Amino acid sequence: MSTAKVEVISTPELLEHILARLPIRDLLVTAPLVCKTWQAVTLSPTLQRALFFEPDPSASVSAKRVQNTLLVEMFSPFFAFQKDDSSPWPGDTDSIMAMPWSKAPDVFKRAEASWRRMLVTQPPTQTVVVMQTSYNPVCASDRRGVLNDVSLRMGVLYDLTLSLVDDATSFRIEWYNDTALDADLTLFVTCSPGCMDEPEPLDERFCSDGAKPVEIAFENWNVEMLY
């Protein structure tokens, strides 16, 4: 290796600048394994922001939010674009169990798994609206809940969604960049249980050991009779 290259990778500031250009997966998994110096550099404020572990203070609140590309890859039903309500919703227990990490759920389940601490966007998503709808043969019910000032991390979004999902439920998420709206994202959940079968929860293999209850203030259910 040339002297110039050695000097570059031996200078923390220059190394930080180079590592910041890596894909998130490489920065998170590969770079810290190179040597102790590289591991230490990945803990710098700049690279922690690049890894979506810390909010970016330089980003304006009104700036367009950038989604965490690693989370988009690993948790695709939570980030899938939904063209309209007539299309099948991307999220349900089957799609969760088919996500890329499903072949190694024990690694994913760990309470200290890094994905739980990752911000879903930069700048952070602050306001989450939940729209929950339930149908039965007699009536349709819906309610609305709001989470404010959350600096949303994937662990919270996952725990919140799983608390509302079973095998009779589907969900979709709309992500917004319009500051005029009252939410940064809306989680839509709809439940249509069968007439005879009792809905079953998601397989425990896909429930995080670090899961925590998410406190959300729901309004009262609005009930509309179908006939």
C-alpha cells in the first residue's frame, strides 16, 4: 500500500469521510471488523448519523425525509408503496414472515439487535397517526390514534404494528413529506375476521425479545351499522 493511502486511512477525519460513503450495511457490519481503529471511527457522531442511530442536527425539520435504505430492504412491507386502496395491502403476517431475515429469526429477535435502534428516516419522523378499521358481518368500526414527538425508530414502529396485527389483519403505511399535514406517516390497519375462525397472532419467532408496549392515545371507536 502506498504511503499516501496509509496516511489517508490512518487519519481519522479522512477515514470518517471515506466510510461515510459506504452503503449502510457495509458501514454497520463490515467496517468495524477491519480493525479497532475503524471500529472506533464508526462510533463518531457523523457515522452514527449515517447509520441512522442518531438524528442529524443539520437537517431542517422541513427537509424532505430520507428513508433508511437498510430498513427498506429488510422490512419491505413497512415501506412498500401503495398505489391505491383497491390494491392488496402489502403488510400482513405472511409478508412479515417472508421478510429477508426470516431464515435467521434468532439473530433478528435479539433485544440488542441494531435494527431496533435505527431511525426510520433522516430527519427523524416525529408524528405517527394510526387509523384502525375493523369489519364484521354487522358493522364497521374505526378509530384514530396519534404518537407525537417520537423520533421514530424501527423497534417502535415494529412493536406498534405487531400489537395491532394478526392473521385476519392487513396493513399499509403512507409516508409523507408535506409539512402541512398533521402526520409524517400514517399506519393503516384493517381487520376482517372470518365468521368462524378465531384470529391467530403472529408466530412468536418473529416477535422481538426487545419488544416494548407502545403507548398511543386512541380516540373512541366510531361504529357504522352495515344494514
